Amino acid sequence: MKDRKMPFLGIGAASIVLVLAMVCLAVFAALTLSSAKGDHTLSKKNLERTSAFYQASNAANEQVGAIDERLWKLYRRSKDRIPPARL
């Protein structure tokens, strides 16, 4: 009987494909983690800016309210008042 030769790409090819697949998965995992970290950092910055915006908006509204109240008091004390407009 003739000795059968094993094909050259027997178990070695499967091992190489498996190793390449594992390397690809590791690279995709690293890219995913990097992307998630970037998204988290961006979300933190967005939270800080949004909070600062609403704090400034609240402070401005309080100042407008104080000015409006003072103007209303001055209006009530004035002698030559114009009646308020009716809507």
C-alpha cells in the first residue's frame, strides 16, 4: 500500500484561521472600548454644559423677576399711570 500523504494545509490552516479570528475579535473589542470611553467623556462634557446653561438661565430668570417686581412697584406708586393693556 502506498503511504498517503497528509495535505499540507491540514490542522495548521484551521489553527491559523482560528488565531486570525481571535485577533480580529480582540481588535474589535479594543475599538469598542475606545469608542465607549469617548462617548462617556463626551456625555460628561454635555452634562456639565447643560447644567451650566440651566443654572445661568435660572439666575437670569430670577433677575428678570426681580426687575419686573421693582418696575411694578414703581408703576403702582406713580401718579400719572397709564392703565395696563387688556389682552
